[in-house]
Amino acid sequence: MSKKTLIAYFSASGVTARVAREMAQAVDADLYEIRPEQPYTSADLDWMDKRSRSTLEMNDPASRPAIAQAVENMAQYDTVLVGFPIWWYVEPRIVDTFLESYDFSGKTVIPFATSGGSGIGKAEESLRAHCPGAVWKKGQLLNGSGAADWAKRVLNG
């Protein structure tokens, strides 16, 4: 049986989506967008507004925004790359919804993130806590070029 790779990503502004598509094409992986059941508006994403949806979600560790559609046949994937923008130094809560929706036991999971200034370290700690059954590999912050090369290295080495 051949090993299959899924690149699952959440993207609020399109930056993470671009990175995910570039990697999926480079490594011949399936692509899945973690889309919220209720799409985010620009007002929802206004992190300066203490009452915005994103701020309220991130201030509530138990928040689990609903996802629009499930991954078809998650069992077929051996490796899952999970991508997201860094929000409040960690992954958005919808990524936690995704991780808690499937059994990742024995699967290799590799995070990647985009960020205007934060690192991926705190997000990696958080992800591992939400999904302890996975075999975690070190993640990468991917803001510019090089995403395709990184994906090839991490999947082949």
C-alpha cells in the first residue's frame, strides 16, 4: 500500500492557502481546506477589536469553531501536514477542532505556519497537547518562498 499525504490548512487571508497549494503540487499531496462552517468576515478577524469573533475564540481555550466539511476517508493518509496562520502566538481554535475530530494515532503530523512576526514554537506545544497520539515532526514557519523545497525535504528525509 502506498503512503498518502494530506495537506490540511486553515487560511484567513489567503497567505497560508498559497503556501499549502505550492507544497501540495510539489509533493503530489491531497489538499484539504479547514473551512469554518460560518465564514469569517473582515470584522470577525479584527484582532484589535476585543469583541471580534477571532478575539473571543482565542481568549476561550475551549472554543471549537465548527468546520464546514469533513475530510473524506482520513484513514487513507499516513502523513498529514497541518498549516495555519499564527494567532495570539498559537494556532487558531478551528485547527484544534480539526485535530480533535480525527484519530491521528500512529500518523505522522507536521505543522507549518505563516506569521507576520511570531514563531511556531508555542503553536507546536499546543498542537501536541491537542493531539498526543500522533507522531509529531518539527514544524516550520513558511512566510515566503521555499515552501515546496521544505515539504520535499520533510517528507523524504
